[in-house]
Amino acid sequence: MYKRILVPTDGSSCSEAAAKQALGLAKLVDGEVTFLYAIDPVPPALAAEAYGYAVYAEQLIADLRKAAEEALSKAAALAEAEGVRYQTRLEPNARPVDAIVAAMNAFDLVVMGSHGRTGVRRLILGSVTEGVMRQSAKPLLVVRCGGDK
């Protein structure tokens, strides 16, 4: 039933917990997991040469890409250890919610982690998982990992 599983990742321990759940499920059904990492666009003002920030923006983009590649490598290592077929996908210059929603139609299930933040922390930090839940037409498994005490 859930043979093609999408697992958005940001390299956090919460994403890793979601990946482990997805891999366990994929192993049971002989499925395949795709790990997706979306890099938020750099704000135009930060990239503007007129303000002298272009050099910083280039370094920021390089650092973000390196973090994405490390997160995807870590997820791939988990899949290899479990013997599960997998793919990795990097979406540069894409808001995470938008990238996940755009990709999800090709999958049977989306598995995501959620910190379970509440109150002001949720308001300030936002929630990619919540944004995806609001727009999802596909089944979504949310793995709770931590949260406000």
C-alpha cells in the first residue's frame, strides 16, 4: 500500500526519527524511500551587490548546500544500513513546504517529524509539518519527537 515514501529532512534528530520510521515501514512492504531536502531561497536584499552582501550570500548558499548534502548523506546511510531502496533529492531555492507539497503527488505516503512546539515558540518558529498538513491530499505520518515541556 505505501510502497513509495517521501521523507523530507533538514538533518535534525527529529528528521532522523521520521526517517527511521519510514525505513521500517518501507522494509516491511519492500518499498522505496525518497529523502527530500529543500533549501530556502536567499532573500534578495541579502544577495544584492549594491549593499555589499553578495559575497556573504554566496558563502551562505555554499554553507546551506553543504548542510543539505550532509543531511541527505546521513539519511542515505540509514537506508543502506536497513537495506532499503532509496533516492535523495535536493531542491535548491525552494521553500520547504512548497517543495514537499509539489513532490508529494508522486508518493503514497509522506513521513515527517514534528517537534510539537506550542504557543509563542510555534508562532515564532513556524512549522513545516503543519504547513504540509494543511495542504496535503496524501496520507501523512507525523512522528512526534520532543516538544514543549
